[in-house]
Amino acid sequence: MLRRSFLVILLVLLAAGCGSGGASSPTGSTSTAAAAQGPGRIVSLSPTATEMLFAIGAGDQVVAVDDQSNYPADAPHSKLSGYEPNVEAIAGYDPDLVVASGDPGGLVDGLGKLNIDVLIQEAPKNLEGAYEEIEELGDATGREQQARTVVSGMRSQISALIEQASAGSGLKVYHELGPDYYSATSQTFIGSIYTALGAKNIADGAGKKAPGYPQLSAEYILKSNPDLIVLSDTTCCAQTLEKVAARPGWKRIDAVQDGDVVEADDDIASRWGPRIVEFVRAVAEAMAETK
């Protein structure tokens, strides 16, 4: 069951990363008016968009969020699915705007027939793409200035963290998506974070068949001998430094020997909203302190 659950998560990540990497414009007949006045009823089918909406002060405009949106805690949770959207159920909330990370099941066409605007924001390729999506969401919700303030704060904090991480520039890092050794290359959003911090991503050498999310082997990881390991499977799969150290042969890895293992929050590490600053901070501090 563990492997099946993780493969579902991986397929979702792959689907999100297959787009253009940039945000798309709202669709529907009233997008210009909605952006100018600010929609009063928003449905979010994307956990990342939910976090962004509340961060830019549009939380009061949100009437429902999907079943994967778990932050913030006071968001209006529902049983709506962003993976298998039900147009009738979504329309039941009488939204002016629906925000999603993809277009599964003809979501855009279905809502378009009901004259409901849809804003698709796929997984970006890097931080600049994330900033653009936050600002676009601000434009679409009438929260332009708040969105720009959020982006400015993120830029400032991340810039300082990149400088802090420079002490560990060139360190080899292994980012773990699951205990079956799926990882993320520099072609993905999360991989771009390591590039920005000056780390060398060991997954890049194994991503020919799966450029975004290759499955590494234990032998490959052991041979690569990463200086830093980042676990983004602590919630889904309960992985810890202790469990990693118990894997056959892993005590020989420098990162494990020195305790240079970051136990990251799965959700923060898989989303590209304002909380990504927390992830960058955890990795930057670990890089600066790595022996």
C-alpha cells in the first residue's frame, strides 16, 4: 500500500510539471471584470493556490477549497477534488473564480459552459515562476498590492538565505520524495531550489529516462555519497534520520555519518507558495552547517 500511495503522489507531481512552467490567464467571459473588481466567491482546487490566496489577503473571498488543501487550518475545507473534479459540485458553490493547477477531466470547458472563470496555475520551473503566479493571483482577485508585498518579502528572505548557504556551495544533495528512492532533478521546481542554493543535485546524473522525477537505486545513492540528504517523506512515510541510518549500507554515507539530514515537511516541500521560504531556510541552514 505504501508503494502504491507514493506512486499516485508521483504521478500527480509529474502531471503538474508537464506544463509550460508559467501561469496561464483566466478563461471565461468575465475575467477582465473579475480581475478589476475582485471575485467575491473563489473555489480553490489547488493546495498551493489555497496557501497563496490566504497569504495575499484573499481568504475572505474563498468559499471552498479542495480535499488536499490543509493549510491554513481555517480555510473552508470541502470534499471537492482537484484531481477528479466534479463540475456540478464545484458549481454548487456559485463561484466567480475557480483556481486549479491543471485541467483534468475537461474542467475548464465544463466550467466555461457555466460562465465560471478558471485560472490554471501549473507547477512553475523555478522561484521566478512562483513569484509570477502569486502576482497573477493578486491581479485576478483584486489583491495586487498585497501579492506584490508577499513576493517582495519572499525575495528578500530567500536572497539572504542563498547568501547564507554559500558557505556550503558545491555540496552534493539527495532529495528524497519517497522511501523507494524517487527524487527530483534540477528541471523541477524543488530541484531549482538546490540550484539557487549552489548545491549539486545527485538526481541530475540519473534523470535521462525520467528528466523530472527519476527513481534512483540504493547503489546509485551510496556511490554518489551525498553530503546532505533532504527527506520530504516524513509525513507520508514517517522517514527520519534514524530510519535512513538503518537502511543497508547507508551508515557509510557522509550525510548520515554526520547527521546532515533535513527532515522536511512534505507539504511545504511539494508546494510553491509563500511557505517555500521555510523549506529554503531549512536547507540553507543545513548547508551552512554541513561539515
